[in-house]
Amino acid sequence: MSRFLDTGFLLTILTHRSGAEKAWELLKDYDMPAGISSLQLFFVRHGLVKNVIDPSATEEIREISARAMNLLKWLTDEGVIQSVEVDYSEVIAT
């Protein structure tokens, strides 16, 4: 089975949170492109856009989210990460 990026792992890289340097090192060890489920990618994009357009968000949050959106676009355009369709019936134990 291929390895998939965790949502928190991706957000750490995108927002340059504590641990981002280590996360980048780990990402370099992945077979490229690193996969992330299309559902996870949707939630990440939705959350970032929501922060950018939220009038109650601080300017810092809007700037971090906008930079993260640009980095996410670059990572997908360059083939570093790729959205992968997942058959959830195989993933979720019944």
C-alpha cells in the first residue's frame, strides 16, 4: 500500500508550524509524488480559503493561509503531492 500524507503533516508544512523543518525532511524521503486523499485535500483547501475570506480572522491568519494556499498550489503543480482517489470501502474496517 502506498503511503499517504496525513492532514496535520501537510498543514505543518504549509503553515510553517513547529516541526515543519522535520516534516520537509520526511517528505523528501517519500516516493514522489506523495499521495493525499482527495477528501483530505478538499478539507485543507476549504479551511485555508475560509481563513482568507473570514472577516473576523486576524491579518496574520489571513496571510499565513494565503501563503499556505500558494505553497499547496506549487506542491501540486510540481508533482510533489498528488490527490489520490481512495476506495473508502477498503480503508474503513467494518
